[in-house]
Amino acid sequence: MNKPLEHAVHAPKRVSREESAGFDRRTIDYIQNAAAHGLYEIRGLGAKRRVPHFDDLVFLGASVTRYPLEGYREKCHTKTVLGTRFAKKPVELAIPITFAGMSFGSLSARVKEALGRAASELGTSTTTGDGGMTQEERRSSKTLVYQCLPSRYGFNPDDLRKADAIEVVVGQGAKPGGGGMLLGQKINPRVAKMRTLPEGIDQRSACRHPDWTGPDDLVIKIQELREITDWQVPIYVKVGATRVYNDVKLAVHAGADVVVVDGMQGGTAATQTAFIEHVGIPTLAALRQAVEALEEMDMRGKVQLVISGGIRTGADVAKALAMGADAVSVGQGALFAMGCNHDSYWQDGAWHSAEAGYEQLGTAPGFCHHCHTGRCPVGITTQDPLLELRLDPARGAAHLKNYFKTMNMELTTLARACGKSNVHHLEREDLVALTLEAAAMAKLPLAGTNWIPGAGGL
Amino acid sequence: MEKTFDLAGGSVRDLNQFLHTGLAQSSVSRVEVANPNGAHSIAVGVDHPVDIQVRGHGGYYVGGMNKQATITVHGNVGWGVAENMMSGLVRVKGFASESAGASGHGGTLVVEGDASLRCGISMKGIDIVVGGSVGNYSAFMAQAGHLVICGDAGEGLGDSLYEAVIYVRGRIRSLGADAQEEPMTDADYLKVDELLKRAGFSHNPTEFKRVASARQLYHWNADADQEY
Ligand code: SF4
């Protein structure tokens, strides 16, 4: 008879924890959630999985052949001009970092005000988002980009003429090919009125423009917008990153002054998870394709390129500029700066714990992506009259300003280290890639080699 | 006073520039547009009570984003006539191509002939009266306002309707998702009567049926197998 081994008898009970790569805990959770509800998950923010990104690039910095600038003293210019092609009044910004389009509806009016205030003090722009222009934002934001979206919610000629630039939105990085969503909890009376919708309905915005369909129509649509605004302000075209090379060429052909490309890491206030994680290409790959398209048309510097989708740091901005972008847009980073996913909020001169709020949503600080619920524990993505008080516009603006200033200082630090007295002089030659994927997508050499995967072939 | 723009020699840019800036200071109350020859963006973004007569065919977006002006096109028009109109009146004597009155917020659009696909798409308060028939997918996602169709309607009428109301005199080939035929009430007869008079048509309101939203798509519902 076999006796169990001595040590096996006395050992503590073994718990098997062999995780499956295919059916990992996340997947099991997904399946059980689907089984329980029969409805896919809708959530906020952007793609959570790891994709090749700017972190996979590094700067080479100065060397024997490259002469650096003094980090704290010598001037490094950041002025950025967008829309020089046709507009009589191009957009002039003090820094190449702008606030991405985020709607009133997804955000509270107080947050829109905070964004506008910060942008005006920084000398940069904000963008309206779906749902129309609020007077809070127009009043507080010196340079305001007005979006022309498929839904056309609240779209009107008076606001159009008040805009400093117009952005025709074809798609968004979080969901190229999908329209917006705003769940009933967020359709309060004011939001409903601006969008001409009944209060409290689960609203889907259109995914296609109502009055044009293809690139040839877009030419005419842009011409109409120019006619209405007497060719004064720049017209941007924003695309979600998919067939970027073709889309950029078509946007330029259609007469865009500025092309905005939003990569798959770009955020949203409410979209199906399947969409966020599985449609679109990474910002890194999108940027290179966009730059190639402009170069081939000899349009670099004539049509400006704005890149967005997961821009977090000054290093990200510097790398984007070096790869050929003229400016970047930041959405999610701005939310985090205002306290998104923070464990507490500041109200009436004191900190208060937000933990209970996260718990009610079934999440915790650091993991929240529940913007779609309208129950934002820190008062950002909400239309609830009590919750929205958790964000003080002046304090929110101060945090945004600090965050953007930090990024801008990091940007100029890196530019000086590469010997540039203007951040727009950063160039591809200043960069190498750390991974094969990033090298191939960005068409940059793998660090320590001259090898660009795929170059010369494919 | 009257002023004429001949687009055979002049440009749409000059016309629109005058309508936006010169008009308000002038004593011009009527603008004649000669030889439009299908040009795009004729009389867009006007914000003045002026009478504009377009003597021929227009291209895309005639009267786009109009406020206050009365615009008459003595011919046919291309896509998106009176798109996003806020107020005023746009009248097309001939036929209108796709997306007539798209996302209009107010005012009245009259198409005396037929209107093509997606007439009244995303409308947000505009009143549209079509003397003839409309193409497929008309009033798609229409949010507010009225669409009166004196002829027939194509496939998928009123798909994903919100609060806009459609009145049809002729045959409806098919209704779109969440659109349903409803009984006419006294208020409906009065509304149709008023809209027909505004448009200058003499049909009897009792000949019309009402189509409005069943409001079944207003909220997510997993059990309804909605293919969102
Ligand atoms: S904290 Fe608020 S803004 Fe941030 S993810 Fe949660 S709900 Fe969205």
C-alpha cells in the first residue's frame, strides 16, 4: 500500500492558482457579466490594453555632433499656429498642447468652464464636443474650436460664427465608425434642451453625417462652412485612426486647414468596451501614416497635423512633435488632472473621501471608468446638481494649468537636450525605438541599430 | 430695393459676402440670383429678413443654416437644401435631392416636387412640406418638427424617430424601426391644415395619416434584442 509522503500530509492545503492565458480572470469576469445581463459593457475612458506607444521610443539627445541648449536659460519657443492654409484668421497658440473635444453632457458645465479658464491662461484652445457650445465655455475660453458632428446637436449659425475654428468630426479614436452615446442619467433638462431630445432617454448620436457621405461631398461641405463663416476661421477635419494614410490625403484634398488624428487610446464618455479595445490603430502607427500622407502631398507645414489618443506627458508631446505632429490634444489626461480616479475631492475648503462614491459604482479609485453612469464620484462626468459641486471650476482650472505647464516644461527640456531652440524643430532623426513593434510602426531604427523593420520592403 | 447677382460672371463668394455683411446696411429687400447653374452653397448662413429669388437650379446646401430669409428656388436643388435651417422659409419649385432639410432646427422648407432619400434626416424642429413623394429613410432619427408628405414615402420611413411627427397622404412603402402609424387627432388635422396652407397646397387634411415614434428604443433593453 502506498503511504502519502510525510511532508505532503503535514503541508498546508495547496490552492491551485494556475491562470489560463486565454480565459484569464478578466475574460471570466467578462463572460459572467455578459451571462448575467445579456448586454455588452458600456464604459468611459480609452483602451486599457497595452499597445505600442510613445513609451517605446527614446530621444538620442545631444552628442559630439549635436550641440545642446542650456536647460533653464536659453529660450525654447513653443508658439504654434494652426490653420494657415485658407483661413484669414489662423489659430495662434502659446503651446502645442490643446484640450481635446469633450462634450457638455458628458462633462458638467463647471468642468467646461474649468477647461476654458485653464486654456485661456495657458494660451491654448478647447474644443466643444458633441452637444453644442455652452456659454460657460465660450465666455471662459479664448480660443474655442466648434465641432460639426454627425448628430448636429445644438449646432447653429450663431455659435458657428462665434467659433475660432471649426472641426468636422468624421470619427473618434475610441470608436471609429460609431456614434456617441449618452445614457439617460446624464440627459438632464438643460442637456436635453440643447440636444432637442426628451429628458432621461438613452441617447445614441448618429454615426454618419446627415448631409454628406463621401470625400467628394466633404469638399462641398467644407466649402459651405467656409462660405457661412466668410473664410475667416480654420476648418479642421478629425478622423479616428483606421485607414489614416488615405483619410489624411482625402481630408487634405477636401480642403482641410488642419487634420486631427485620434488614435485608439483616445477616450470616450460612453462606448462599448468591444469597440474601445478592438477598433482602430495605435496613436504611434497613426501618426507615422498621417505624416507620410502629408509628406507625399507636399503638405507638411501647409496643412497642420494634430495628434491625440493617450498623450499623457511632456515626453509624449515631444515624441509626437519629433515624429511630425504640429500639436497634440489631451482629453483623458485633463480629467485625471482635475481629480478623475482620485480618492477624494475638494469642496467648501476641505478634502472629502470619494471612496463611497466609487463603491456605489462597483469600482475603486484607480480603476474607475464609469463616466457613462453620470455618477462621477469626483464631480467631473456628471449632470447631477449635487455631484457636480465636487469640482470647483477655479481649482480645476489651476490643476489643469499646472499639468499643462509641467508637460510644456518637459517638452522644452527635451527639445533643448536635442539642441532645438524651437519645439517644432524636433525631428525624427532625434528618435529611436526600443521595441520591434514600435520600430516598425513608427518607421524608426531599433535603438543601437540602423534597422527599421520593413523599411525597403513591404 | 432689388439687387441682382449673376453667377454666370460673378461668384457665390461675392453673393454670400453681400448677404452676410453688405445687406444689413443697405436698403435691399430683394436679391435676384441669376444663372445659378447648379452652384453649391448659394445663400448660406443668411441672418436677415430678405427675399432671395434663385432663377434656376441650385447645387448642394442652398439656403444652408438660414435664419429669417425667404429663399425661393425656381428649379431643382442638390443635397442638403436648407440644412440646419433655424428660421425663415425655403421653397423649391422643382425637385430636391438627398437630405433635404437635414438637421433643421426651425423655419419651413417647402419642396413642390419630390424629395429624394433621407428627407428630414435628424430634423430638430423644422417643418418640411413635400408636394410630391419622398425617398427611402426619410426622417431618419428625426428629433422634432413636422414632415408632411403629400405623395408617397419610400422604405424605412421614420427609422429611429424621436419626437418629430410625420404626416403622409399617399402610400408608405415601409416604416423604419420604432416608427408606427397612429390615429389622427383634432390637433393633427389642425396642424396639417396649417402646414398645407403655409406651403400653399390645397389637399384635405383628412387624407393624411400620422406616423410617430413608438418610443421603444428610448431605453436600453437587453430582452428586446435590440441590435445596438
Ligand atoms: S472618476 Fe469620474 S471622470 Fe474619472 S473615470 Fe470615474 S466617472 Fe469617469
